Amino acid sequence: MVRPMQPVDQHRDALLASFDLGGRVAIVTGGSRGIGRAIAEGFAAVGASVVIASRKAEACEATATAINEAGGTAIAVPTHVGDPAQLADLVAATVEAFGGIDIVVNNAANPLAQPVGAMTAEGMAKSWEANVRGPVLLVQEALPHLRASHHASVINITTAGVYTNAGYVSLYVAAKSAMTAMTRSMATELAADGIRVNAIAPGTVGTDMVFNTPEEFQQAAVDSQLIKRMAEPTEMVPPALLLASDAGSFMTGHTVIVDGGMTVH
């Protein structure tokens, strides 16, 4: 039986409402700049209360202030994701301020690159702590509150590099590959709790992390894409909003690749 279509204005309103985050609380790590800040600002624009978590207190405060002055709701909780104690404090501060947690965006990362033959034990530990251990432990700290939410979503920001040969950046990409695997595993284990877990794998985005690499590396990354430019950080917001909102209610365990065509050929 074919259902009659709603009047267009009602249909439009229902579709737009599915992207609304009003009343929800989102933690965004690495939220003071780049992709993280863009996502935090985007989520606040559609109603979420946002917690800005990154290492530098001044940058966190500046981002939270900008969101609040624009009419959104945000607090700053300076956090080093490599420190488990600080992750517990982040969750506690979020719940104290807003009463719960609905969304966790694991965006903070350590982009340390050491080529094969020059990797150090210290470098490998730092990469693992920030890129894998921290995100996983943050989800675990937030788990009781995510289980209590009716709209729980975890979004892990990985990299399209996991689908390439990752030459010279294997330390970073290997850790992000682990998070790709953890995304699938967490989705499997937490589905019964109503918690969706997905990832976004960006291509070359115009962030400080990219601009701090040699120019020839930046150009090679752009050249590898079908769309011959860097993405703006704001171009990662719509995919994140899809995964965080009810618009993505039937999506879990997946990685959304937003890479300008880097990995299609």
C-alpha cells in the first residue's frame, strides 16, 4: 500500500527536524580549531549544548565564548586525551554542566609522522595514546550517560589515509586504522544499548595539521584527489550532523569517506 505524501511544507519541516540537535549534549575533542571547531559550531547552530575539549585552555575558552556570543551554548573543558584522568574529569564536568551526554566526537589527534626506520618507542606510545587509547577510554567513561540517552551517537574522526599506502605517515594512519576497527567493534557491542558508532574519514582538509606539513606533501595530497583542492573544515560538518542526528538513525558501524575522491581510483 502506497502512503499518501504529506503536504510539501510538512514533509520539508519533518526532514529538517530530523537534523535538529536541540536538547542534546555533545563533547567534541580537539574542538578548539580545524574540523573539531567547525563541528562544534555546527552542532551548536542546530541546538546542541557543546563541550569544547582540547589541550590549550585559552583556545578552548575562545571557541566556547565565540559560540555563546553567537547565540549557542558551549563550555570549555581543557583536556589532554592522552591522560585518562583528564578524560574522567571531562565527562564529570559535562554531566555537571548539562546533566548528561548524547554525542561524543573523537576528533583530537596526534599527527606525529615518523618514517619506517626512524620510529621511536616514545613516538609510537604518544600516537597510540592520543589516537586510539584516548578515544576508546573517553567512550568508556561516557558509556553510562550514552546508555541513558535516547539519541546516543559516537563519531570517530579517522582519515582517508587508511585506504592508501600511507607512506611516511604510517604511524598516524596505523593508529587511525585501529580506530576504524574499533568503530566497527564498538558499534557491534553497543547496538543493544541504542548507541550508534560511526566514523568520518576526511581527505585533505585545510587545517593547521595539514598546513604544518611540507608544501610538497600538501600538493601531493591534493593531486591524489578527483576534486583538486583542500576541503574547508566546514565541509565535514554536514556528514557529522548526519551521523549525530536522527537523520542517521539507521547508520552504525560505518565510515563515511569525505575525501574529494582520493580513494575511488
